[in-house]
Amino acid sequence: MKKYFSFFRLRLVTGLQYRTAALTGVITQFFWGFMNIMVFHAFYKADPSAYPMTMEATAAYVWLQQAFLSFFGAWIEGEILYTISSGDLAYELCRPIHIYDMWFARSVASRLSKAILRCVPILVVAVFLPRGYGLGLPVSFPAFLCFLVSLTMGLLVMVALNMLVYGSCLYTISADGMRVLFASLSDFLAGQVIPLPFFPEKVQRILELNPWASMGNVPFRIYGGDLAGSEMLQAMVLQALWLVILAAAGRLLFAGGEKRTVIQGG
Amino acid sequence: MITMENVCKSYRIAKRNAGLAEAFRALFQKEYEEIHALKNISFTIRDGEMVGYIGPNGAGKSSTIKILSGILTPDSGQVTVDGRRLWNSHGGQPLRKHDRCSRIEHVRQIGVVFGQRSQLWWDVPVIDSFELLKDIYSISDSLYHNNLEELTELLNLGELLKTPTRQLSLGQRMRCEIAASLLHSPKILFLDEPTIGLDAVSKLAVRDFIKQLNQKHGTTVILTTHDMQDIEALASRIILIGKGQILMDGTLEDIRQGGENMDETLAELYRSYEI
């Protein structure tokens, strides 16, 4: 276990070095968050009764989404793909470690390091914005705890899904196809473009079952009180279920991939 | 001790002629050519030997190293390293799992340097990569500090350890790479072109170090290279491979017979074997 933690730590430390990237990220996400909230306000003013969430919950959703963008962003770790396509994988295979676990730890750390640098300024400012525009306090303390648990599970589900993309790359060499497919599907299905409650009800019911809905969708809505009670529990169980299924599938994929991998070139 | 018996490996390579029409045709019908990278390779290497594994480009050197280091699966044949059975056995039938040494168990005991790749983390100081390796191999504190001290002195690492990898010159980086592969005191060291691209001073430093390592710790060293001076300085035994077959297994003297200039002698030898 310690070796995987070391991986986690080193990747985290590496990620914390990139300060300029973090600063520009924060600025972009502020603007994006404001723009989003303005658009949602326009909808809200047009017809408050047809609006599927409260304005406070929507604002909380948007700011949390911006603060934790790196948790649920649809990107694929370029570093890891490069390791595969360049053949540096040879060195990784020469280590007494499980590739799946190592990359899992590494991906979690990389997303976490980005979030650590970016989330604090965004959250602090968002808390001081006026009601309906900013990030209010969580609806209750238990809800806040559920938010934390669900946020963690969401991150793990995202990484487990990423791992499937890396795993497929062990078979195809170039991951560009998978990458584009993943990125375009992911943002939409995960409610990163618009929150899932804004979809028509029938579509929403189907979308909520897919693994992407088990990422940011659950914790962000718990925080604002949009998801509570038995509905919330169901959503969290589904998160855990997806995590188990995706991780098992990923391990299988890697077990096969490691055997047939050929490191090309001299 | 390392033994390879009748190891074969072939690759499938997609081929087509130049041109748009050909590329379009290849969309529907791909033609593959089977390349036999290794054909019935067999040899035995005793503990503490320093073996130079040479041959022209594409002869199968790297494939052999990759199979021995557990990262490439051969098509058939038996491979045993220090009593650990890697890969499959008789008649291409896979060994049952508990008869076979797993990749993880095997790689714990060996060190590998691929001259053309890097194992150090690019953006952080070298010492961070070393600390990570310490945890990966579960190296005890005392062993780690002893090894680090020794390697730092012999390879003259000193200040380099605090420098991010990306800011090292190739020669500096290679010294760090070699140190990284030896932190866990492996009994066997595979070096795949360790002196590629290095200047004279760095080459000499690397050679001296490998020689000392072998003499002091009895580490078995298997070295592939195109640099005949590496071989002259290091290898007591030479295995020549070409077109996937072992053509010669002998000493430096066996190759030297032709004359004093090693490169010319070797080129002559390659020509005589038509490789």
C-alpha cells in the first residue's frame, strides 16, 4: 500500500508546482461561473415555476462545479498516454507494482493537486457573493458530510472510468479516438454543461443511471439540498456500485493488456 | 544464473506500398508480414559474468533483454532467471500460474537501464524519484542510505540529486538513471545501450562504474551496445546475434582475430554472416 501512496504523494507534489497554470485556471473558471449563473438567472426570471432547481441550489452547483472542475473534467491524463505511446511503459513494467493501482493513484493525485490549487480562491469568493449568485452554506451538517463522501466517490468513479481509456490504449497504441469519444460524451452526460435536472424528465431518468451521473451530479446537488433523503441514498449507492463495476472492468482490461503489450523499437 | 532455451518471438508488421490508392486499399485489406525477431535462442549466463550482447540494428537484442526483464512475452521457449521460471514452458503450453514466477516477483530482483528511455520524473528533483523507488522496492532505510551514499560517490552525483531531471544533461541523466536502477541492490543488471549519445568523459565514467560494480558486488551484467569500446572495456564474454539467431558465443579474442580496429572487424564479421 505504501508504494501506491508514495506515487500519490509524488504526483501531488509535482502537480503543486504548476502555479501559473493554476492562476490562469482560476481566472477562467471565475468568468465561466459568472457567465453560467447569469444565463441561469435569465431562465429563472422567464418562468420561475418551470425551473427545476432552486436558484440557490443552482448557484451552489455552478460554483462547486467550477471549484472542483479538475475532479470531473473530461480530460485524460496526457502523461499516462504518453507513457504508453512512447514506450516508457517498459520501465513501469519493470517495477514490482500493479500498473492499474499505480496509475489509479497517480490519476487521483493529479486531479486532486489541480483542485487544491484552484478550489480555495473560487470557494472563498463565491461564499461572499449575494444570495442566489453565490455559494450558500450547505443545507445541513449531515448533508455536508454526505457531500464530502459523495465528492470523494465521484472522483474515484471518474478515475476508474479514465482507467478504461488508458487500458484500451494498451491495445490500440493511439488513444486519440477513445479520447475524443470520452471527452465529448463525458461533459454532456455528467451534467457539466447543464445540470441533469434541466433535462426532460424521461431523458433525465435514463441519464441518471449512467456512470457519468455518479460523478459531480450527486455531490453538487446534495450540497444545495436538491438531492436529499432516500433519493440521495440511492444516488450514493449507485456511485459505489459504479465504482466497483468500473474498477473490476479496468483490472480485467489491464490484466489482458499487460500480457500482449509489445514495447516497440530498440 | 540465466538460461534461455529455444526462445522464439515474432512480430506482425503491417506493410503497404506508397501512395493514396495503396493507403485506401489498406483500409480494407491489410497485409502483414511476420518478422521472426528471435529464432530458437538458447544460452546460459553464470552468476557474476559480464556479457556483451551485440549485433546489428534489428538483430533481436532488445527483444531478448525485454523477455529477460519480464516485460515481453515470448511465443515459445523456456526462460529461467536465478531459478525463477518466467513465461511458458514445453511446446508452447502455458505453465500453470503457481509454477511460474509472476512479473512482480521477478522484477523485484533485477535492475534495468534502457538507454533510450527515462525512468526519472521529469519535473521534480532526481532525489524525489529515488525516494519513490525506495518505497516501490520496499528498500530498508539502512540499505537505501548505504546504496545512495555509495552510488553518489562512485557516479559523482552530489548536487545532481537536487536538480530537476529536465535540467540535466544527457550524461548527467544517464548516471542518475544507472543509480536509480541499482538502489535495490539487484543481483542482475540489464543495460540496453547505456552509453548511447554520451560524450567521452561520461562514457568512461559509466564504464568504470559498471566494472567496479561487477568486481565489488559480483553483479551479473548483460549489456547491449553498438560501441565496441564498451565491449572491450567491459565484456569478458560476447554473444553475437543476427537475424534472430546466435551466431557466435565467445570472448573478445575470438572477434579480435581479424585485426586491431574493432569496428572494422565487427563490420567484416557482420558481412561474413550476411546480416
